[in-house]
Amino acid sequence: MEDKRQWPLYEVFIRARGGLDHKHVGSLHAADARMAIDHARDLYTRRQEGVSIWVVPSKAIVASDPTETDSLFEPARDKIYRHPTFYEIPDEVKTL
Amino acid sequence: MSLDSPAVDAHAVDSQALFRYVLRLGDLSLVLGQRLGEWVGHSPAVEEDLGVANIALDLIGQARLLLTYAGEVEGRGRDEDKLAYLREQDAYFNAILAEQPNGDFGQTIVRQVLIDAFQLELYERMTNSLDVRLAAIAAKSVKEVRYHLRYSSGWLVRLGDGTEESHARVHTALELLWPYTVELFAEDDLDRLMADSGIAPRLSEVRDAWMQRIEAILTEATLKLPKDRPHAWHGKRGQHSEHLGYILAEMQYLQRAYPDARW
């Protein structure tokens, strides 16, 4: 059963400006989604950090298991050919 | 039209009258902002601490613009600081609802809803003021105030339509503070002059819109609209409740103890 004495936790994602992705910036407590947006606005956009806010109930996030780190991430270590570092990038290409 | 536009142009309204009227607007924001600041470090949750402080800072910001303008209109060399820190209580012209104590969080929220809705309806109309400076200040402030009302009305609905205890508390606060709202809309000669000159909206019009808004919020909060009661409050003329003196004592202490102190 949920503990009613504590507001549930929400994760906050902010889009800094149009065209960019929403980035995770932190978390906060709120009674519901609307209050979470208000709190996110007050806590995380005080210095004009963003133009859009997403809030997600923390309990809705499924995380990878830290004990499986070896099997999940180690196998990628020796596959350096997946990094596109062998290409010559023409000077004309500014944003890649 | 911008925040540092020169003083009134087209219409030649008495500058002393305009000075007093602008102080009414500025003092309402200043005193309410100072009151809200008392919550910092004491809010029910750290998230609300920041929420309330943000609103307080918006209000102080509005007060700075308005007091600066008032000082220019007066033309006696008083800036925002002189007006904020060195005026006596009877030279403050805020409606006394703003100076009423915070009480519990519910009481603070009730006071906030009543004033937010007033400022919203007032500033929305004042963006059309013939006084370009006031129109610009209103245009900036209305965006802030719209959020303030979103915040405060959200809380009022939560508390009113919440538990038995939270409902009882905001009900009591609403009954306590309602009589003070009469003063917000009590039109006197100065309000009339400003409306006639196209500087400010008609208070009766602001009141109708305010009432509609308040009724909708109270309905959602399952709260009953209190009955109007006779009032004898004249904060707008400088006659205040006993509370303002304490606010000013705290706010003005430093400038009075160390004149012209800066940091």
C-alpha cells in the first residue's frame, strides 16, 4: 500500500529550447501530475532553463539491474568498430 | 511602450493623484510579497517553499517597477528604495487584505487567490491603459499573475475538496478574509479619476470579472461564497490594520538603523 503521508516521487525532464531533447534534471515530490508540473516549473525553470516540462511518476520507470551490468554492458567494450571514428569528416559538415 | 517609457504623456492628469494611485498598485504587491516571504523555510514542503518564494519575488519585482515609476511621477527624487524603506505606515496605500497575517497555509492560499484574481483582472485591462508606462508594467505582470492564480487556485481546490479538516480550515479562512475584499473594489474619487482618464479600468468591471472567476474556483473547491458584510477598511487611503506596522518594522529596520546602507 502507498504511504499517504508522503507525496509520490516524480522524475522531471526539461527541454532547454525548441528542437532539443527533454533531459532528465532531477526529481520532486507532488500529490499529482498537475502539482508536479507546477513544482517542476518552480524548482527547475527558475533561471530560464526550459521551454517544456515532462514529469513522469518515478514508479513508472523501469531500470536495468545493477547486478547485471557485466552481461548487459561489458560485451560492447571490444566492439570499437561500432564507433564511427574511421570516417573522414569534410570541413563543410558543421553539425554531426 | 516599454518598462522605462517616460511618464504620462497624452493626458495631463494631476501628478500627485497619479503618484498615489501607482502607490496603491505597488504597495499591494510589496506588502503581499513581504508577507509571502515569511513562509520561506517554514512551508509544508520544500517544493512549496520555492513555489511561494517565487511568487513573492514576482510581487517584489512588480513593486520595484511601480514604485520606481511612482517616484518619477512625484518628481521629488525618491526612488524605489526611498519609497519602500522610508515611508511611514499612513503613506502606504495598499488595500489591507494584503497585510493580513499568513495564518496556516490554507489561510495564506485563500488570501492569495483573492488577490491574484484581482490583480489578474486589473492588469489584463490595464494593458490598454493610456499611460504607456502602466500598460507596459501590466503587460509584464499579467503573465506572472496568471501563474500565481494557477498555483493558488490549484491549492484552494485541493484543500477545499480535500479532507474534512482541510475543508474546514479554508472555509474559516475564507469567512475571515472575505470582508476585506470589499475594499479592493470600493471606488473612491481617485479610482474614478483614473478610470475617467483612461489610465485604469473601472473597478466595477474588474469586480464583475473577479466575482465570476472566484465563484468558479469556489465551486470547484466545494466552498460556499461568503455573504458581503459592511466594511470600514481604508488602507487605500493610508488607514491600516495593526498588522502593517509590524511588517514595515521588519522590512524597514535595516535602512532606518543604517541609513543608505548598501551591499
